[in-house]
Amino acid sequence: MSKNKKLDLDLDFLEKKSTRKDPNFVLVDDKKKTNEINTGTKKKNNFGWVILVIIVIVGYFSFANSKPQTVTVDGYTCSQDNATKAEAMAPDSSTKTNLDNDYNNLNSKAEQLKIDYDLVDRYSQYSVDNYNSELASYNQMKADYNSKVDAYNTSLQSYKNFLALNCTKQ
């Protein structure tokens, strides 16, 4: 192409009005729209802002007047939520009662084993084996009891730690 030749484009289609017969087609007149914006003829609706301000004011006063309830739990003052969580963590009183019963059973079994030890016929293998079997049963009961005590103590310590961290000591 030479420098003197110009590109000739037909731009008449941009200025023509639409000739469509489609009833759903709407031609937007940009001049009318910009006229409304520049002259301010469109009405502003502030009703939404009024509702929002009322909701904020009511919410503020409702929140300001509500104070969290405090509850006393084992010598600590806690919020209601923390008291509920602490009660869920607290060891069950029936567990403590069961541990006390197991302890009493172990003590009575130990006393019985002391008596049986004196009665063992050391020349009879059957008598010795029978005593050793009773002793093994006692040792297993004692191991089970100790593991239950450890679990109870861990639970109790977690409960106490929760109270110390999340509540105020009285």
C-alpha cells in the first residue's frame, strides 16, 4: 500500500435505528439515561438506610443491656457457657463411688491372701499353684484398678485446668 491511500470504512450502520420486530428487544437511549444522571431527575430512596440505622441502634442497646450470667462451679465463677463445658468435663460421681468400691474389694482380697498364705501347704504343688493363681488374680485386679484411677485422675486434672484457665477463682 502506498502512503497516499486511505482506508475507507462504512460506519453508517452505527447511526441507524434498529429495525427489529422482536417485542422483547429494547433499544436503550443513552442520551436520555445520561440526561437523568446529570440533571438528577431520578429519585433517591433512603428508606433502606433508615431501616438499617434503626436495626443497628436496637441491636446496640440490646447488647449493651444484656450481661452474661455467671455461675459458681467448685469455687470458681464462670460464664454460663464455661460452666456448661466444665460440667461436661467433670468426672462422674458414680465413677468415684465405683473406684471406692473397687478399693475396698482389693483391700479385702489382700487380707484374704495374707490369711491364705499362712495356710498354703508348701509341700503340695496343688496348694502352691492355687495360691499363685489367687495372687495373679489379685495382681490383675490391682492393675485394672490402677488404670481406672489414672483415667479418673487425668479427667479430674483436665476439669481443674479448664476451671483455672476459663473461670475466676473466688
